Amino acid sequence: MKAAFVISTAVLLTCIAVPATALSDNKAGDPLYKVVDGYKVDQDTMQGFRTWRSAACDRCHGPNQEGMVGPSLIERLKVLTPEEFRITVLEGRMDKGMPSFSGNAKVSEHIDELYAYLKGRSDGAITRAKVVELEE
């Protein structure tokens, strides 16, 4: 069953007018990501982007996460929970062609940052695949 999302005009305008952060927080209570101007991101989210690049996820999911051989992560992260994401990436889904990344130390170490980056793309807060780190 697919969930429907409704965003009011007021909420949408608020998101555009101020720097975006994830609506759901992580266990520590901090936002998953921070993004300004659609492509300037916090240090952790930047690490997620670097992890994406180093694992060459774009070979299957496309350079803009919109899918190729593998599914669109823009769409999948609208429904995957953080735990489902971790399981899929670390254990793989060989029946679907998704390899396990549990042996990849960088992916295992930065799985939460990778999720934050992809969630920001899926949420529409990060508007382009290539990001730069916020200067603070």
C-alpha cells in the first residue's frame, strides 16, 4: 500500500523560505540533514554524498538517483524506513540484483549519512545530485 503525502501551500512556502532540514529527526534528536539553496549541505550529509560516490551506487541507480538498472532512490526513500534502508544496503537483495555492502567499511561506517543524503534528495530538499559542503 502506498502512502499519500499532502503538503499545504503554507508548509511548502516555509520550506522554500528557510533552510531545509529533515522533518523527522534521528535518535539524538538532531535533524537528518541541513540544506541551503538546494545543494549546500552540512558535513554529515556531505559525507553521505561522498559515500554514495565511493560506492559507485550511480552505476545502478543513476547519477541523479532516478534509477537505471536499479530502482529510483528518489521514489524508494519515500517509503523505506531508515532500518529497511540499512538492511537493504548492508545485506543486499540478490534476487533483485542489489549486492551486499556489509564488506565495504566506508558504507558500513557511514550508512546513516548515506541515508540522510538520499533522504534529502527524496524529500526534494536537495535539488541536485552533486552537493557542496556548507561553509559555517
